[in-house]
Amino acid sequence: MTDPCEAYHIWYYETRVWFSTNFLGVPAQKSVSDLWNYQEILTEMKPSLVVEFGTLYGGSTLFFATILGLVSQRSKVLSVDIEHGKVDQRVRRHRRVELMQCDTTLPAVATRIISLRRKYPGNIFCILDSNHAKNHVLAELMLVRSVTRAGDYVVVEDGNINGHPVWRGWCEGPSEALEEYKARYPDDYSPDLAREQKFGFTFALTGFLIRRGPA
């Protein structure tokens, strides 16, 4: 018998309802339960910086900037993607948003994050949602490792693909990248299982992580 949570997950993903999920009219393309989880995390930790890998239309960027404006007055969202041609003008104009157009794994991204950490001291929230290939996600995790410290929060999205439980046979992706990373650095993160399991399913399977130690 199919687990009801898994059946709902497969239905939710394969109907692509998340393709028509908008925030203030801007496409966000995320699970609404994940978005709710993110706003709860941001409200609790009140980070000074959100780092987003993968912008697309900018709906989630606008979401993060809006929540930050309510919970952390001196704060910034850095959203990095290889192409920003589809980003909504409201996102481009938002005073809390900085767009960085380049590959998310380049050293320049780490340099900019470090610079912003000095300007906006405090914990950071990172979310990885760009290229989902294993090697790319692993490279992103290595970059994030160099700029995070104890108490920072990292979310790796789309660990549900390649049969976990959707898109079977796609290719090795975020889930496999996380497995390899955890094998290399088992003490870097504590999994936030309460968050992962809160709503019965998540696109960020095994990807809610709290940084344990210094970079």
C-alpha cells in the first residue's frame, strides 16, 4: 500500500501545481509548505543575510526579502544565478535584494558573501536551488562550507528528485550530493528533522541543516 504522504508528494510534484505558485504575483515554483517552513525559520533565527542560489523569476527572492523586512530590519538577500533575464522588475527594485549574475560555484560568490557578512553581521540562511546535478550541488555545498559558521541554516532543495520519490531515473542530484558531502564531513551539520517532517512532505528531502561548527 502506498504511503499517503508519498502519494500526495508525487501528486503535488507531477501535477506541477508548484509551477503556478506565486508570491505577490511573482512565480516562486516551490512547495507552499516549504515556504511556510522557511518563514518560520526566518522568524525564529532573524538572520541578517539570506543567500539564495537559483533566482529564476524571483518569487522566492521577493518572499525572503519581504519576510526579512518584518523580522530583521538590517538585512539583505543575495540571490545568485547564471542568468537573470526573467527576474521580475519588483524584485530588481527591492531595496533588500542584491542580484549576482554568475555561476553559483565561483569563488567570487564566496567573496561577496563574506563581504556582506561583515556589512550585515549575524547568522545567515542559505538555500541551494539552482542546477540540480550532483556535482554542481556538491560544489555549492563546498562553497557554502567556506562561508558558514555555527548557527547558520542551510537548505538544499530538490533532494526529492531521482526517485526520492519523484522523477525516477533522472540522474544523481541533490540527494546524492548530500550523501557524499555528509560522508566527507559528517560533523558539519545537524539535520533539522522536525522541520523536514513538519508538513508530511518536502522538496528539500534530507536538506534542512543547521551548521555545527566554524568554517
